[in-house]
Amino acid sequence: MLQLSKMKDKLKQVKEETVRLKQKVQLHDTLKTKDKDIMLNSLDKKVSEVFHCCVNKHCTILGTLEKLTRIENRMSELVEQVETMPKEVVERLLQVKEQERRSRLHEEKLRLERQKHELKFKKYKERAMGETKKKSGRKLMPRSYVGATKKEVPEEDNRPDEEDLPDYLSSDTEDF
């Protein structure tokens, strides 16, 4: 009898554990589907933006896959048009497009530099308008160094003056 009651208790614990694990699995699956739904909704928004920009600005009742097929058809039409155009025209259009891209990048760079400059100026202005900090405590004094005394070397001019130079050169003194 004792063994039978232990077995029944054990069986009951295992069933409770299986129920708890099944609930965890279901919760995990619902989280996955919620994430998928969120991702699909964001993709639908992006596809709709591209569709309205490139294909049709008025039609909104189409599904995501239908919008994608229409975008694909429009892209293939445009590629065919580009292939039938003369190469010179295509090259010129590509150059114009590249110039526009560079100008946009340049304008963006200038705008960012202007914002940086404005932020710096704002910080400088706030610092200038703010209260000055008073130094507290004792004023620091420089260390006193005992300097070495310099010996002055007297400059004796052993050279003769310019007036006496010819006499000096012509003298017969042998000092060597």
C-alpha cells in the first residue's frame, strides 16, 4: 500500500510537470508568432512606401505580395527602357545622378558642421554667462630655487685698434 501511494504521488508530480512544460512551450510559440507578425507588419509598411513612391500613389487595397509583383514588373519595364536608350544618354544620366548624390552628401556634411559649430558656440556662451568659480584655499606659491652664481668672464681686448694695426704688423716683435 505504501508503495502504491508513493507511485501515485510521483505520477501526480510528473503530470503537473508535463502540464507546466506544455504551457511554457505554448508561450514560446506565441512569442514567436508575435515577433513574426511585427516583422511582417513592418515589411508591409516598407513595401507600401516603395509601391506608392514608384508604381501607384492611389491604390491601397492590394496585398503585400501583389504590391511586390507590381514593383517587380515596373522594375523590369524600367530596365528594358534603359537598355533601349543610347549609351551616351545613359552615361550622361548616370553622371548627373552622381553629381546630385555628391551635392546631397556635401550639403549634409555642411549641415552637420553647422550644427556642431552651433553646439560649440552654445556651450561657450553658457560657460561665459555662467558663474565664475572662486578659488578657495591657500594661494599656491612657487618654489624658491637657489640659483648658481654666474662668474663673469672679463673680456680683455688683446687686439690692437684699427689705427695701430699697420704698426703692429710691421713691428719686429717675436712673441712666439
